[in-house]
Amino acid sequence: MKFKRVTDLLRTEAADQTVEVRGWVRTRRGNKQIAFIAVNDGSVIHSIQVVAEMAKFPEELIKRVTTGACIRATGKLVASQGSGQAVEIQAETIEILGDADESYPLQKKGHTLEFLREIAHLRPRTNTFGAVFRLRHHMAFAIHQYFNDRGFYYLHSPIITGSDAEGAGEMFQVTTLDLQHLPKLPDGSINFKEDFFGKSTNLTVSGQLEGELAATALGNIYTFGPTFRAENSNTPRHLAEFWMIEPEMAFYDIRDNQDLAEDFLKYLVRYALEHGRDDIEFLAKTYDDQLIPRLQMVVDHPFERLTYTTAIEILKNSGKKFEFPVNWGTDLQKEHENFLVDHFKRPVILTDYPKDIKAFYMKVNEDGKTVRAMDILFPWIGEIIGGSQREERLEVLQNRMREMHVPESELWWYLDTRKFGTCVHAGFGLGFERLMLFVTGMTNIRDVIPFPRTPKNAEF
Ligand code: 4AD
Ligand code: MG
């Protein structure tokens, strides 16, 4: 007999047919006559109830049906007597596939998210992380669906790179050199010619520059892969290893870029509400009753679009005392971003930032002071997307690189796109875990990725 997943069993009409379930025991309760066993197999937030008449089974066997044990049960699928589920299984056979002794750390009582982080290897077995990781899957799938439906090609940008795409220098080095005995040049510096790639290499912080190479050939592309940043920021919104989605579009200007980003985010949130409804409802009920209204708000309202300069005026005129002073030319802090989102009561797209606080590749505006940057700010999250129209003019780009001390010799291949058939183009990067924070309502980014990497933390 083929076993069925719990999600299918729960949707099966009770017609007295014999079924088999395999999964992990969440709870067992009951009395001398009868045991109620909740079995979950991860296919859905809900467990299926297996009802065992004690007289039918050896007592020793039922004792081994403990929280965390893996079991196989067969029996008739019948309409449930109890409330809370439509169907249940009247057990005919029960087999223990794997015992779990009393040291199993996930007992019935609720555990804190902090504690669960310490047992990240087992936390997928909780309702919360089952819900989060199923939603993570739905979102990853929806991203590919969205782009595929619109004729974008999925580009695999490299993970090991010789360049620093953001020019921010917060990179993890990749080397096979013996750190105890580094080969040196006469001037004392390290001789990277002896390293694996014959040059100094790092883990990528972004696939954008390679994405631009492909966009100026294939038209519209997107990347979706892991990125790495060695910034020492221990915040609930930063990871050292996170996933990023970076679409790049030939012939898109900054307006087209905003339209796509807004449509994309709305699609993803709508998709989550449709395909992950049970899990979202569980998370809303357990952690945050504002979760669904907040998701709905993103779907229902057009995003507010304004320039950085206007945003600075609004912040200055607000009369609010911010911890960090508001000045044209400095980067916005979390408190400023939150104020703007609260002010408009919807997501905000900020554009045209001062060029000095943005990356070298952004297109310079006619004013010579601002660039065609675009950040999308979400409630509580702050920046969820960062992007821009790209500087497609070779000389302007070279000037910007000189100004910002980005060595041309390392990026000669990038500059070639501007030498050979350059064109207007634009793109953006969506932080996948920031999206997951928003969709799940979790408040710490460590709780939306299976195995978080943060400063001083790479267990599991
Ligand atoms: O704004 P960022 O640095 O932009 C880029 O990397 C561009 N190359 C994107 C592009 O135009 N193709 O990062 C993009 C997004 C941020 O808006 C944020 O959502 C996320 O990536 N992000 C992080 N997420 C988790 N942990 C971190 N340390 C992150 N740093 C950025
Ligand atoms: Mg950014």
C-alpha cells in the first residue's frame, strides 16, 4: 500500500478506506482505553489524528509513541468525532520507525525562538518553522514563476569572484594559500599569483555586474543565488550569507524599474496569501495579528514614489526629534525610513539619492549631484529592495570609478559593455530573507533562513 501525505489525507473524503500515514509524533494524549496521536509529516501545518484503542495494541508499543518519534500507522480514514479536524485514522497497525527518548528537546510546551535557534537542526519539526520553510519554498517558486511568465532568463552568476560589485569592501576572502606560510613578494605583500586562481578572490556580494553582461545580450535576465557580506552588523535584518534576486533589464529606465519592482513585490505577497494561507494564518494567530492586514495593504495600495530630496524635506518638516540628524547628503537611518513608511501608510519608493552615498554604477542625473537610485522601503523591514538605472555612458562611468577609487583594471570586462553596443538599462536586488521577514511576520532574520550565518555564528 502506498502511504499518503497528511495534506492529502486531510482533504480526502472519509469513505472507510484503509490508509497509511508516516510521520513524526507531535503529541499523544488519552486514557487507559484510547490514545489520540497527532502525526505531522511536514506536508502541511496541520497534523492528522490517529486514534488507537489501547486494547488492540501492546502497552509497550504505545509507550514508545512519544513526542518526536517517527511512526507508521495504518487504519480506516473516518469522519472525526472530535472538533478541529474533519477526518481521523482509526488505527489498525502502528509501527515505530524511529524512537525518540525523553531527551528530545521539543516537548509539548512552546519554546522561545531564541531557544529554537540553538537547536536549528531540529527546529524544522516545529509548527512555526514548518510554516516558515514552506512559505520560503512558495516564495522561491513564485519568483521563478513570475520571471519565467514574463520572458526573463535565469542567469547563474558566479559565487567566487575577483571583483567587489558594491565597492563596499565587505567581502569574505577565498583562498587555498596556507595561512601559516603565506608566499610573499619582495615588498612584503602577499603573492596571490601562487593562490588557486592566480589572483585574490572573494565570495560575491552581488551578481549584478555579471547580470548586466547578460542583460545586454539576452534582454531581460534575473539571478537568484546566495550572496555574502562580511559586515559586522548584528541586527535582526542582516545576515552574512543571504539570498538575493537581481533582475536586470535592457532598455528599462528608472520608471520601468520601479513599475517592475512594485508589480513583482505585489505578485509575491499575493502569491503567499493564496498558496501559503494556512501557514500565514498560523503565524498570524501565534505571533502577530496584524500580519494579514499588513500583507493586504501592500497588495491593495500603490506604492508612494518620491525623491530622496523630497523625503529629506518631509523629515525636516515633521518636527520630530530623530536620534540621527536629517541632512541632505547623508544616508537615511532606520528611524527615518520607518517614519516615511508610517507617514504614507504604504510602501515607499525613494529615488535620486546623492551620488556620494551610492554605488559607482548608478546613472548620474543632469544635476550632477544625484543618481538614479531606487530603494523600496517596507513597513518594519526598511529597505527591502535596492536598485538603479545604470550608467551606460562609458566616460561618465569611468569618471565615477575614479572618484570612488574603483580600479578599472579589475572591471575591464564590465566596461566593455559600455564600449560595445551600450544601452539604457536598469535593475534591482531583492533581499530574499527581507521578503521572508515581511511575509512571515517573523521579527528576526535568523528565523527565516534554515541555517543562519551571522558574526560568530556558523553552527549547523
Ligand atoms: O542594496 P543592495 O546592497 O544592492 C545590491 O547589492 C545591488 N547590486 C542590487 C542591484 O541593483 N542588482 O542589496 C540589495 C538588497 C537590500 O535591499 C536588502 O534587501 C538585501 O539585499 N540585503 C541584505 N539582506 C540580508 N542581510 C544583509 N546583510 C543584506 N544586505 C543587503
Ligand atoms: Mg542598498
